[in-house]
Amino acid sequence: MKKVSAILCLLVLAASSTQAQDKSVRFGIKVAPNFGWIKPDTKELKNDGARFGYTFGLMGDFMIGDNQNYAFATGLFLNNVGGKSNYPFGNQNLGTESKYQYIELPLTLKLKTNEIGYMTYYGQIGFGSAFNISAKSDFDKPDAGGKITRITDEDIMDKTQLFKASLIVGAGLEFNFSGNTSAMVGVTYNNGFTNINKDNEITDAQGNKTELKAKQSYLELSLGVFF
């Protein structure tokens, strides 16, 4: 975590230096609280609620053309997301709360209005590519006698896919303070469309195994500053 944060800080400094020389490129920093949830892909697995997380890192807008209304928007973010789920065991349900950490690289197109007063409005759409660097889970585990024990902070990297792809849709506004400095507020929906589980199975009373497939999505409030 500390190493990743240090790398992101160095990238912000390098980006600021680059931007001073090229006005067709904008860089900034973003912090975004989010609510994440699990979308089951098998009937045995059920969504059991959202989990609070956060994202932070470097934003970059690369202008397309000379009118400043279109940009290729990307960045490098440390993304903490998760969700809650449960699955049947006998006559009860076993609950799981998963916590994932990704390095995320979004690849999106940003469409912007002309400046209205000090405000500029934008819409954003594209794809997200994320690489898992940490996965932990709190879950209910039954013993041979049927007693349920809550296990906390279990490492589940071996049961988590390395790569996660998603569709990104967002909208927001920017307020220009002076020169190139603008504050940004927006809402972003990150809709995961690849299975996040790997070799994650349950066995029923007849000994039949079922692979638990699921996707992870989140809604975030994007807060940032462009320099």
C-alpha cells in the first residue's frame, strides 16, 4: 500500500512537469468514495448488500483536436472495492464480505461543453481494466457439527481472478479557479462484466459441485483537481 501510494505521488509530480510544457494534456489527482456490490452469475450465490470503499490516484486528459471539447481520459488509480454475498447451506445461508484492491487503468472518451461562466460540464464513457493486488474476505464457515464460525481477513488471492474488465459511464462538472486549475465533481458507474472468482465452488448434500461466479460493480463520487 505504501509503495503504491509513493509511486502515484511520483507520477503526479512527473505529470505536472509534462503539463507545463504541453497545453493539450491535463493532469490532476482524484479521490473518490464508492459503494461496491457483488452481482451473482450463478443462482446459488445471492447479493447481500453493498460495501463502502474508495479510490485515489492520477487523472489524465489528452485533448483530441483544437476545440478542447473532446479528450481521451485515463489515469492510474488504487481502487478499493468490495461487496457482500451469501449462499445456501442446509436450511440457512452463509454470508461473505469480500474486500478487493486493484490497480485500475480506465480508457474512456470525455465529451465537454464550452465554459459557461466558470463551469464546464462533461459526460464520460469507456472501459476499465483493473489488476488485482489484494483480496480478503470475512465469511461464515460451518464445522462438522453444523456450528457456524465467522472467519475474518482470510486471504483469497488464490480464489480471485487477476484481471477485471468493466464498462465506465460518468458525468460531472468542473469549476475553473484560475488559469489551468479546476475542481472536478462527478458521479461514475463502474459496471464489471468479467467473473472475479477463480476455482470457487460449493458442494451440496448430494456431493454435486457448483462454481460460484460473480461480477463486481460500484458507484463512486469523483472529487478531483486538475492543474
